[in-house]
Amino acid sequence: MRHIIRLFAAIVVGSSLLGVPSYFWIGDRPKVLRALYPLSAALSAPTLSCSPSAPDWMGSVSKFSLWNNASPAGQLAHISADGDGHECYYGWSGVPLMSLPVNSRTRFRYASMTKLLTADLVLRDVQAGRLALDDVVFDQLDVAAEPLDERLSQLTVGHLLRHSAGFDRLKTADSMVVRDRKPWCPYTADPLSTVRLDFTPGSRYAYSNLNYCLLGMLLEQSTPEFRDFRALMEQEYDLAARGIRFIDGPYLDDEVIYDFRHSGFYGEDYWRYFDFKALSSSAGLSGSAMALAELLSSLRTNGRFAVTQAPAEDICRENVFRGCYGYSVFSYQPSAERLRIHVQPGLLYGAPSLAILDDEGGVTVWVGNGTRASGSSTDAMLEQLYAALDAHYSGAASH
């Protein structure tokens, strides 16, 4: 009888141990995965690898990304003004212990870091005389109808570059990323005539993907020998040789697996709901952190990269994040004696990133594969990276 009771008790306990987790797994799988994140971080932590000469701050920031920024895989690259490159990377390209560890060539989605190169192409056209910063966008795109909003006649190429065009995605849905709705840009400019701006161009800043889609259209129009934004980018930056590719939606074979446990509404199939061809000029590229850092560093070295050279505007506030936009990047300097940086964040679902160009001539690029449960993943990392870079340069100056 005792054996039967013990067997029954074992069955009840076993069922409870299996049944309770199964209940929560079936009912709220993301919640279970969020609770298990420390385990994911612990499995990724031993894979952290930095180049031998990498400064200590790079390893510390990578650990913050893993443990506190909920990104179980990532890469961090830094190239100094003299061309010395350092990198750290960590995590697994797929399921921990069942896939290869992330390496320096693992592919991540660049998201809005793509805008850096779009802005650079526009500034090259300005320098060549094919475009001007004060060109009226409505006229340049030959929109068929007259604008319903008269302020559109004030909208210039410069406004698009500096995110001061009048489109505010916090007030009006960003037409580039509306679920299951094909955007009109870059396929036709005529719907621009029906747009109602959220503010007068030039009166303030508001980030918008539509700004950079329209710039992509202007670039295609100004370079008729291409008529294709992706071909123009390949021609100008030799992307394929650098391992940089455009994303068409589905994940590529050499791409990291993204972690959506904190993403909320969208999961791993989010790409099915958006038009990645349309996103080419605003969020289309992918590659490694070092590949982009090397490209940006080479552009700064040869003096052709003017995105950080926008003139000051009255509406500019450099002491807060996103308070002063230049050409794609926003500038940040909390006080006159501190380091000044120029920042291009990126964020697709599960894919946060940052490119930082500092006034000491350095380039820093971070890419991750997961997002925080609350707050901005890019802002949390930016705070860490800024503190590390500021201390790094201050320490170098004191020796």
C-alpha cells in the first residue's frame, strides 16, 4: 500500500513540476522567456571575446549590453583617429550551445544606421551641384497636384536631412512602417500632395523614416544612370566587398538569430508585414559592426564624410539626446568641457544598433539582437558608451 501511495505522490509531484511550467509556457510564452533571460545571459557570457589590444571599456560595455540591455548576442567595434581598430563580440548565432558562437563577421541588421550613407550620398550630390540644400522637395519630385498643406512648398532637401521637415511619427503614423500597408514612397511622389504636416518645416526636429525615403527618391532622380537606390549605394561604397548587404525581409544564412522576448507586439516573423524594398534608404542595410565602422572611418579619413558638419541652428539643444540634428545624426555634448559626439541610432524589431562619430576622430559601432523590457535599448547603450568614451579620451589627455 505504501508503494502505491509513494507512486501516486511521485506522479502528482512530477505532474505539478511539469504541468505548472507547461501551463505558463502555453499561456504566456514570452513571460516565461523573459524570466529565463538570466540563463540566456549566463550561457552567452563565456563567449565574450575582445581583440588583444581592445581597451577595457569595450569589454565592460559589452557586458552591460548582455546583462542589462537584454541583448544575448552583439558586436562592438571602435576605430580610433589613427586607424587602430578594436572589437568585442559575444553570444550565439542561434540557440545557445546548439549553434556557432557569434564572431566578428556575423551579420546584424543595421536598421537606421543606413541613414548615414543615404545622407552622405545626398551631400555628395550637393557638392557636385546635382542637388542643393534649399531645393524645394515638392518641385524636385515633380508632384502632379498642388499641395493641400501650403507648408509643403517650404519643405527643402535640408529639412529632410535634418529631420525638421514637418513629419512627426509621434503624432501621425510613420507611413513607412504601417503593418500590412504598402507605403507610397518610394514608388510614387504624387501622394505627397495630400500629406498634412505636423509642424512647419524648420521650426523643430522630429525623427521620421519618410524623410529618408524621400531623399532616396531624390537620389534616384539625380542619378539617372542608376535609377535604383541600391545600385547607387553599391557603386559608391563597394558594399559587397565589405560583406554589407541589403535586407529583403527574410533572415540571411549568415545572420544572427534575434531575441523577441521583450519586443511585445512583433515576433520573429515581423518582416512579413513591411516593405523592405521601400525601407532601403532608411533602414535597409545589414553587416557586422566592424564592417560599418571601417567604412565610416575610411570616409572620415578621406575628408568626404560631411554628415557631422551641419551648421548650428537656433532650435538646436546639444545637451539632450535628439535635441540637435545634423545631417542624419544628432549631436550630443552635455557641457562645454565634455566630449562631443554625433549619433545615429538604429532599431528594427529585435535589432538595436548605434553608430557614434566622436570629435576626437573615432568611430564606434554597436549592434545587438535583443531589446530591453522597458526603456530604450539604444539610449541605455548610448549612455554607457558616452561615459566610456568620455572617460577614455579624458584619460588619454591626462597622460
